[in-house]
Amino acid sequence: MSLASQIEEKLTATFSPQFIDVQCESHLHNVPAGSEMHFRVVLVSEVFASIRKVQRHQKVYAALADEMAGPIHALALHTYAPDEWDGEAPVSPECQGGSKEG
């Protein structure tokens, strides 16, 4: 199972989302080919109603504690309560890190 699938499975079990999208964005960064280290997560769940963004992110980090301690290097989170979700999340910015040409 890919790490992206593992992340999606854990978040689905924890948050029963109305919408979830987990994308590996490692290819956009200066990492070895085939790496699974950088992820973008869009998560819409009733669990997020009435709590602030920081608390939402803390809940996601707690659900992914094992992955955050190991293979995940970066996690872009876009968390919404159902009434906040308009069907779109911001696109990740271009990597500003080191050269991809190594």
C-alpha cells in the first residue's frame, strides 16, 4: 500500500470525511525519484465544525503521528467544516527549495 493510501485510510477512519483528497507532491521537490515524503491533504469533516484551524491541524497530526515521526517530511493541510467547503482548495505553491537538478 502506498503511503498516500495509508494516509487516506487513517484519515477516513478518524474523521469520516465528506470529502478527502490526498496527493503525493514529492515529485515537485528536490527528493529522490519515487519518494513519498511531501503530501497535500484536503479534508472536509463535521469534526472540524466549531474548532479553529490550529486545532484541526493538531487533530490531523495526532491521527498521523506514526507517519509524521517517520516518512512524512511535509504535509500541506486544507481542512474544512462542511459548511465552509466550496469544492476547491488552494493549489500548493512551487517549491522554493534547492535545485531539482541536484
